[in-house]
Amino acid sequence: MTSSGPLRAATFALAGAALFVALVLVMHVVRADLEPSWHMVSEYSVGRGGWLMRLAFLALASSFFSLMLALGGHARGALGVAGRVFLGIAGVGAAMGGLFNTDPASTAPEHISTTGILHGFAFVLGVPGILLAVTFLTGALWRSPAWRSQRAVLLASAAVVWVTMLVFGMAMGSAIASQAAGPQFIVGWQNRALVLAWALWVAVLAAHSRNSSPTPASIHPSLIG
């Protein structure tokens, strides 16, 4: 079992991921006027009940930061350090997403607000950050004896993140290339699949980190025998 600090961090990571998913689902009821097929989840932060979506982004950020701390004794070496750094960057991006609203989809480019620009920058931080975190942490944890029994789940959860990102990226690229707008800008469901994949990945790693010990390499030789 991990020490109390990492254990609490893993628990907070699980709670943050679960709260994020719950709030996104709630927003589909609160903002039933937004068609999920072409409105992205960020747009829930604008207008009625927007504070719930902002809270959801902050919950996601807390799950990233908490997982970063929870994996301190598990993800070691250059890959582990890099993975946790990028997870922290993703956390900054998610927090910015909650602090700075996006603009409505109908906003003309010349009318984009400062908060809308900052929300876009949050996306630029968060998406590459989480993808690199997933990649490096999967590599680091794959080598850990404590995670050997979880290799299949670890790889599967990472693959889900990458596949949903590729699907979302292709949908965005296709929509932009065809100059689609409004109901023709079909990226909403792909966007939802992507952010839910992030939450799933956090939950998978946080759940196992709560029940596994740091790698034997973390035990100082002077404490043996």
C-alpha cells in the first residue's frame, strides 16, 4: 500500500475524474439546447449553468495534478519525470479552461474575446500535455514490477486516449478544410469522447496506484538487511 500522501492524492485524482464526468453529463440536461453533435463541451461554460462546466474543468485539472503527485513513487526515471511534468502542464491547461470561458461558436474571428483567446491557449497546453503525459507515463509504468499485472489495462487506456485524439483531430481537420459551420461542424461527439477518455485514463492509473507499492528501486540499499 502506498504512503498516506500518495494514497490521498490518488483518491483525489479518482474523485476529480468522476466529478468531471458527472458534471459533463449534467450539462447535457442543463443545456439541452446545445446540440452535442456540433457544440463542444467548452461551450457549456457560456450562458445558463456555465459555472458547472467551469467547475468541471477545475475538477479535471485537480485530477491531473493529484495523479501527478500520486505517481511520484511509481513513475521514475527520465520517462516518469517527463510524464509527470507534462501531466502538470495538462493540469494548467485544464485549469485555464475553467478560468477563461470560450466564445460562442457563432463568434466571428474579429470579435474573439481575450478570455476566448486564453481558453484557446488552454487547449494548446492541455491536449499536447495530456498526450505526452500518457505516452511517457505508460512507458515508465510499463517497466515497474508493481504495474506488471496491469500492463494490458495500462496499454488499453493509453490507446483509447490516442485513438479518440486521432478521431477528433481528423474530424476537426475535415470540418475546417470544408469550411463547415454550424450544424455541419460535426466534432461535438468526438470532443466528448476525447475528454471522457482523459478521465478514464486518470481513473485507471489512480485506482491501481492506490493499491500498489512504489517500485523496489525506490528502496534505499541501506534499508535492506
